[in-house]
Amino acid sequence: MDIRYLIVGAPFIIAFFYTLFWLKRWGAFNSSSGDHPKKINIKNERSSGDLIIENIFLTKN
């Protein structure tokens, strides 16, 4: 391995592990947190779930 790859890549490797360190410290990898629900609910304005797109193109005659 050429030393130039290590010199160029070392800051990115350090930044990657530093980010993982802080994410672990903040609890981003704790899967046993009961505060956040696993299911995401999306509320639609229409109960049928169909999306109606109207008046996209404005035509001038």
C-alpha cells in the first residue's frame, strides 16, 4: 500500500470513527428505547389514499 493513500484517507477514517463514537455516546444505537415508536403513521387528507393531482399545466388559449 502506498503511503499517499494513508495520508489522504486518514482524516476520513478518523472522522468516521469519531462520528461513530459520538453516535454511540448519544444513544443512537440503543434499540431498547421505548420512547420512540417503531411504526410511522402518515396522515392523508383523503381516506382512500388516492392522490388526485389537478391543474398541473396552465394552458393559455
